[in-house]
Amino acid sequence: MDSADLLVEILMRIWNNVVLLVLLFCLAAIPILGLGIGLGYGLHAVIPGLDLNWAIVAGAVFSVGIWDMLMRFMTIAHGIEQDLREKDDEDEEQTQSDEPWVVIPRKSVPPGGERKKK
């Protein structure tokens, strides 16, 4: 491989990364802008004294805030799910090493196993 081929390969990798970033931006930005414009028209309909341009700006700000909160909640939910999965794995390891018998979780046993005395 000579230096010209290496340079072409490096430029192609850079071009591929740029195209990928532009596509990802378009996939994220177009729905957010559409939601912002829709919210802007909705705000203009609800508050007639609000100028349409400012209503669209407010709608765009709201849509970005909605998107940000959604991503934060999804990140938190993924972290909690991963923590619970790790805790379950640790509990399984403890029960397998400490107890030689089969452990049935309380969730799988139907209620009403004991009878009440009258």
C-alpha cells in the first residue's frame, strides 16, 4: 500500500463518519422541529395574542425539553433495570452457593396457602 491509497482510505473513513453524523442529526432534528412547529401552532390557537413566530419558537423550546426529559428518563430506567439485573444475578449466586435445595420465589406461590383458624 502506498501513501496515496492510505490517504484515500483515511478520507473515505472521514467522509463515512460525516455522512453518518448528518443522517443521525436529520433523524433526530426533523421530528423535533416538526413537533416544535406543531406545538407553536397549538399555542397560537390557544393564546391568540401570541405572535405566530414566537409561538413556534416556544414550541421548539418545549419540544427540545420534552426530548431531553425523555432521554433522561430512558437513561435512568436503563440504569435501574441494569442494577436490578445485577442484583438478581448476585442473589442467584448466593442462593446457589449457600443452599443446596431449590428456592421458589414468593411471587410464584399463589396466596392463601395457610388456612385461618376460626
